[in-house]
Amino acid sequence: MSFFFKPSRPKTPQELVKAIKDSLMGLDTKTVVEVKALEKRPGDLNFVIAVKLSGDFETFKELVDILDRVKKFAPLCLVQALEEVEKNFVTMKLMLSGDGEVEPNMDHVSQLTLEICKEDVLALFLHKLPLFGWEDSSDTGKKRLGSLLVHTIKAKGWLNVLLCAIYGESFRIAGLSCRVVSYDNKDIALNCGNMLRECIKYPTLAKYILESPSFELFFKYVGLPNFDVASDAFSTFKDLLTKHATAVSEFLTAHYDEFFEQYEKLLTSTNYVTRRQSLKLLSEFLLEPPNSHIMKRYIAEVRHLKIMMTLMKDSSKNIQISAFHIFKVFVANPNKPRDIKVILAKNHERLLALLYNLSAGKGADDDQFEEEKELIIKEIERVSQLPNLES
């Protein structure tokens, strides 16, 4: 007697989105917390008392019996829920980018995109991210799922999902969720940062993040006490300000005062790494051709000049050199405002002393540096001799 088994029919985009949503909903926060609590020793008195107080049971024995049953099955349910999420994301990744031999069906990609937006799955996905246990080295299944999610974000068709969502309310909610669960949560921060940088590769998405209220939080994230998280946040911050010059120029033009008020805090931070990285980044995006009008405005303001003068006195040689390369633009500006000339004239003796003692860093072009320094010294001397510069 022979049996014939039909291969399972591939899910339609609508069915897949429903399956994804159901599996994500299965990762209930309360369930995960309870499962972790149940992993404690049954004899832990504090644990028993806490659970007893949290429920309404007729007898203590009834409570213990329930705990025994839940402890037996709850971890298995959680594992199954994670496996279901992983299975659905594998299917979605294949639908979005193909399997390497067969190209994706663009009609399916479009339908999948519409369904994800319609069912608000993106917001749900971001809301559930903390439950995936990315950094739990003892659970390879969760780490595998985390890796899968990153690769799904990189899938070609995923951009369609994000672009569709960006024009709907769902992405605004999702963006808020992502802000809360990424760099504020060190357990998922690095993986979320990886995803975010993948999104930033696209000008439309980078512009959306720049214009969103969550962008301001990067000024907090880059100074977090956790070095790995702060460094990752700075990498994302740098990409936002350097990957798409036109979008950045438009953003800085519209938000000049607010942006540089916050950026000033990075340049004057007590953290050496923050000062050095932000100073180097400043020179990078100010010197971009589309930002020439931003640079002209920046070097016309006394408060920015004073910051560079202070940084040239920093105990770090690297910071001194980086500050000099921005300071020289203030001095070399042929259209220096009177206020800038006054500051240079009043402080010319101290500035000249600093410059005479300043040497190029390791690996730098000594001849070019000395030539630039000499020109700056001469210009400061010239300005200091101008009449009618009394403040």
C-alpha cells in the first residue's frame, strides 16, 4: 500500500503576514518574564512568597501544583514560539530576495509590503525585538534568529516594506518603538544599530530619521557609559551625517541652531572619545561641498571659534591637531566678521604661543602642516594690528 503526500502549498503573502503577526504575538512579554522566573529554584523562599502574593489561590498546595505544571511546559512553549518566528522570517526573506537561483516574484513582494503595512506588523516587530535575546550566548537559537533578522533587513525587497510604511502612521509608531528598544537597551543595541545603518543606506530613509524627533536622542546615545553601545551609536550618527550630503545639507539648513546647540555639548564633553570623534566628524560634514553655506555660517560665529580655541589647548595632541584644522578655516576666511577679528586680536599672543608649540601628529605631512601654520600665524599677526578693533 502506497501513500502519497502532497508537498505543502507555499503561503500567499497574506497568509505569511498573518503567520508572522500571530507568531510575534505569541512572544508575549508577560509569558517570557514568567518563564524566566520559573527557572529559579523551587525552594527559593522569596520566589514562592512573591508568586503566592501575586495570585488568588484557595490553598498553598494548589499554588505549588500549578507552578509545577507551568514550569514543565512553559519553557517548551517559549522555544516553540521562537522557532515559529524564525520559520516565518526565513519564508519572508525568501519571498523578498529569492533563494539565489530564482528571483523574487515582484507581485508577491508588493502584496507582502501592502499586507505588512495594513496589519501594522512593522511596529509589532520592533516592539518585540527585546524578547529575542540577542546577546544570550547560552541560547544559539535566539542568536540565530537575531542574525536572521539582520539579514532580512538587508534583503532587496525589504526597502519596499519600509518605503511603504514610511508614508503611513505605522512607521511613525514603529520609529518610536525602535527608538525605545535600541540604544536604550544594551542587549539589543548593537543588532538594532546594524539594522538602522542598513536603512540609512537609502536617502529617503536617512532623511526620515534625520527629520524625526528620535534623531535628537543620538546626542545622548553617543555619550552612554557602555563603550560598545556608545561607539555603535556614533557609527550610526556618523552615517546619518555623511552618507547623503544633500539630505544632510537640507536638514542642517532647516535645523541649524538646534543641531549645533546640541553638537556643542559633544565638543565640550568630559569624555575624551566623544570630544575626539565629534571633532573629527564635524570637519568631515562641514567640508562637504553641499554644506559650504553651513560652513560659512559656522565660521562666522564667535561661540564656535571659542570652542576651537579651547580645544587647541586640550591635553590630547590628537584633539589639538583636529581643532587646528577647523580653527584655521576661521582665520583664513577672507570675509571674517568684526567679532571674529576682535577675538583673534585680543587673544593673539596666547594663540601665537599655542601655534608655535603645535606640531603635526604622527604620519602627518609635516611640511604641509608647517606651511599652513605659518600662514595662520601671519594672518593672526595682521589682524592684531588692524585699527579700531577695541571691543
